[in-house]
Amino acid sequence: MRSRLALLAAASLLTLDPAGAAAQTAIGGQVRPRFENRTGTDAFVSMRTRAHVAHALDWGSAFVQIQDVRLWGEELSTVDPDANALDVHQAWLTVGGDDLWLRAGRQEVSFGNERLVGALDWVQQARAFDGVRLAVPLAGLRFDFIGMQLAEQAAATAPDDRQFAGGYATWGAEPLLVEGFALADGEDAWRWTAGGRALASLSVLEWHGEAALQRGEVGAADVSAWMASASLGTDMGPVGVTLWYDHLSGDDEPLDGTTEVFNTLFATNHKFYGYADVFTDIPLHTGGRGLRDLALILDGTFRRAALVLALHRFDAAADDGLPSSRFGEEVDLTVGYPLGEGLRLGAGASWVNVGPALEAVRGFDEDRWFGYLMLDARF
């Protein structure tokens, strides 16, 4: 039934009246095939295909986006009639204007640098929420309030209801931007995450700092965790240099009734903790031990090619019972090159030097490799 509804929605994109709605309707899409190869898995090609329609109305706007995510060769036959990978990625109505508006439906949500809430665009299926979002300008600030349904007991897909709600405030613009947030997620018991972020440009230096506290309850355990991050960067001719440090608290005694490991909620962790994706699910992928990440990032553009080289040193924030706090080191090299209007080539390679803590927590007995080659066409 779900695939049939998705097919009907996709067909509706092709039956719009272009003569009657051309001035207010925008139709577009994306095709993104990506070859990947990493240690412990077979090489494969995945592909994201999207089609969307956006329509502006006198009371607001409407947006529908259909998405198909698949592996090349996953269909049982070249004449397979099913559309199991087809789904509605976004479908929402927005009431209001540019500054004050209310959006209801399935939607992507990204706050700040996506440290805690992000669309997770690197993953082919990306992330979307079901719920409402309200944007309110007030006294020079912008407030975003969200209320999202993560699980619904009435749908028989989850044993209990689960929600995600909160607010995000933004003030200023370049060269100074300040943000604050309070977020809550849970079922009967709630985990609260509150903190802030600031970015500033001072002469040739750019810096950022952010921190968050987590309190409340998860299951039968109390929560007492924290996160802090800071960076300092500058341009040195054609090359930008950034020094970055992240600290996510960990838990040495997971059975003492208090959870001290920081949970990154709905973050785009691929952006922060290494492109090899060893730490995409935190705290699961750190064994609840938290994470310390010291990184040096070099970036520049040479003959239209954007290059980024990132060097990471990962350690456990809580290392009691581990042979060492060292998770390991990672080297990431990525290249992006524009091939034409709306078409971009991306490639990358990563190497993870596995340390004693990563071997103990994840069972890795050899270094990890990851490489990809991707085409991204948007129209």
C-alpha cells in the first residue's frame, strides 16, 4: 500500500498544469549515484533519486518530495514491477510569510551546524521528521519551535509514543552569530538538552565555541552528560587552516543508575567525527565511553577543485577498564569539482589507524579504509 501511494504521488508531479501554475510552481529533482568501498563490506553503488514540486500560494506554500534510494542490482529482476524503495521524503504545508510562518507535515529540520539536529544529507535516504515547526521573529532574534512525533503507538509500528520538541534561538549574522537551544526527547520520561553556540570573525581569524548539557531520564536511569566544542581557523594564502576540538562526556560505570554519556540526538555526525563513519551513532559506536576529537583541517580551492584534508586523533573520554584511552587516528581527503550547471563530482578516501580502545569497544582487529566516488546532479 505504501509503495502504491508513493507511486500516485510521484505521478501527480507529472500531471500538473504548467500553463496555469508556471508562475508559482517550481519542479525539480536530484540524481545522486555513489560508489563506496570500505573495510569489511563489499563494494557497491547506491543511488538517490528525488523529484519535488513546490507551489507558492497567497497564504503560504506547499512542498512534496518523492525519493527512491536503492543499491544497483538489488531488484530481483530487470522487469521487477515493485517500487519498494520509493517513499515520500517530505510533504508539508507552510502558512505565513518570510519571517513568521508555521509548517506542518513531514519535513527536514536542521539547526545551527547540525551538531544535534540535522538533515543527514550524506546518507542517501537522509532524515525527515513528522510534525510542526513555527518560526517567530522577536526583538531582533529568530525563534524556531518544533514538535515532532518520532513514534506512534496507534500505528502499531512502535510499542509506545515518542516525541521530540524544543526551541532554537538565533541572533546576529556575520561577523557575529549567537545561538541558544533547549530540546527534549522521550516517551514518559524526558531527556533535556540545552546549550548554545557562538561564531565570530576577527580580522583574519574565525572561531566558534559551543556547549550543551543533558539532564532528565532515559529509561530507568538519570542523565547527567555534557558536550563542548571549539575551533580556531585562519587563511594562509590559498589554504585555510582550522584547529578543532570536541569533547563528548562518557560513562565509566554504566550500571550505577546515572547515564553520563552524551547523546548526539539527531546530528549529522558524518560532518564532525571522521568521514570513515566509525562514530556515526554516539554513544553506541563509542561503547558509551564518550569521545575526544582533536582535528587539524586544511582546505583550499585549486583550479576549481575544492580540496579538504582532515587529520583526527580520537580518544575515549572515560577510559576505566580499557587498555588505553586511544581510539585511533583518521586521515580524510575529499575533493569536489563542478562539471557543469547543477552537476558536481565528489570523491574521497579515508584511513583509520585503529587503536587499543577501538579494538576493545568495536572489535576491530585491523585498520579501516573507506573510499567513494559520487556524481550529484540537481535540477
